[in-house]
Amino acid sequence: MRKLQMDELNRLSVEEFQEVEKKNFCLILDDVRSMNNVGSAFRTADAFAVEKIYLCGITGTPPHREIEKTALGSTDSVAWEHRADIAALITELKQNGYTVLAVEQVENSLQLPDFQPEAAKKYAFVFGNEVFGVNDAAIEVADHCLEIPQFGTKHSLNIAVTVGIICWDYVSKVMAR
């Protein structure tokens, strides 16, 4: 095996990426405090061709040194928008045909292995605050909640890790169909 060189990766330029058809899902970060988590979400969104990231509430926005530290330039390639009111955003997305899934541990949540996305549908995944999770107002208006099964003692994952798991799960399931 040989590690590939950068020029062998066939990476798109920012301009080319912006023109490429995106996957039919978006990410919503609500009240995320850590700028590093925000930057990591951007980088993951770029990797999986997410159509847009919505930054809600107190979530920091680019340009910001701490976001760029982990985003590595993906704030230039990934479409994003700040919204103050997450419930209003979720309502708007639902009116535009999105199925909105909050990633949270709640009663009667849908376990991630049981989530079977439909390729023709549009999805929005909501990720909440590092300490308090997805806020209740968002959970109330979301279509459902997804839960990542966990088997250790903590029963929580860093948002950056959670975003990666959800994006990979969604894209791999849609690509497999």
C-alpha cells in the first residue's frame, strides 16, 4: 500500500464543489458553544456534500479563528446561514418538504440502525448544545428523534463525532439503495 499524494485525490476546487449537486440533507446546529465543534461540522459537511448548515441561536458563525482551525477552509465551500429561532426554521423546512430529525435521546426515539431514509426525500438533522442537547422547542416541532445506540457509561458523544456518524449513516444507506 502507498499513501496517496494530494494531487492524486482529485479534490474539487471550492468553485467546483459549489456547482456539484449536493446530497438531499442539511444540518442544523443549535446553541453549539464550541467553535471547534462548529468547524468540525463544516468539514464533515464538505466531505459528505451536505446541501447547507444552519447555525442557530448562540452558535458561532464564520469567519472566526476557532471555527477555521477545524474547518480547514470548508466554511468557503459549504453553504450556511444563521437563524435566531430554531423552531421557526424547523417549521419552514417542514413546509418545504424536509423531514426533520432531532438527534437526541428521548422516549420512543428511532434507533439509528432502524432509520431507513428514502432517497427521494429531503432530511434535516438537528444537533444541540454540548451540555443540554437539543432544546425542547426543537424536539416539539421535529418530525422524530434519532438516537445513536451507545454501550458505555457516558451515553453522550461529542457533537463533532455525532455529526460524522449521522452523515455517514445517511449517505451510506442512501448510496446502498
